[in-house]
Amino acid sequence: MPAERCQPPRRTITPPKVKAPAGSVDCHFHIFGPDTQYLYAATRGYTPPEALIPHYERMIATLGIERMVIVHPSVYGTDNRCSLDSMAPSAATAVAWWPSLMSG
């Protein structure tokens, strides 16, 4: 059974009437892609469209979010490169799969 395809990120983000309070945290988001650099696991349950750092930065700027936590998505299996690489240009914290911590 092929992996389910997901909706792409919204192209238009409507600013809220009230921005998030200072220091607000987005405690769960994913970055997907670029697809040519980060390959999805063959056993994934869904196939997301690219959701790149510029898409996310535009959204948090519109909402007024200052801090963020990247959560490693299951579509990459145990390959954390996309999530870890996504931290570099931002002030993000990450939650990632670390197989060596799960063994023993």
C-alpha cells in the first residue's frame, strides 16, 4: 500500500488579530525536505510535501512566535539529519530519534 500523500503548507498565512505573547513557543513542528537532500524511509506511513525552513519562518513571523521545538518526523526513520540541519539557522530546540539510547 503506497504512503498517503499530505496537503502542502498554506501559501497564504492570514495574520491573527492578536499576535502571540512575547516568548511564545511552538512546541511541535517538522521540516520536510528538500526532497533531493533528505530521503524518506521506505516504510513511512505518509509522504509529506516539502515544508522548508523559509515556509516555517514566514509562518512564525506572521504569528509572532519566538521559540520553537523541531520534532523529528517518522518519515525519515532514524535519519535525524533534516531535523538537526534545520536547527542551524534558528533558535530551535530539537526532539529526535537516537537509536543508541533505545538499545541495551
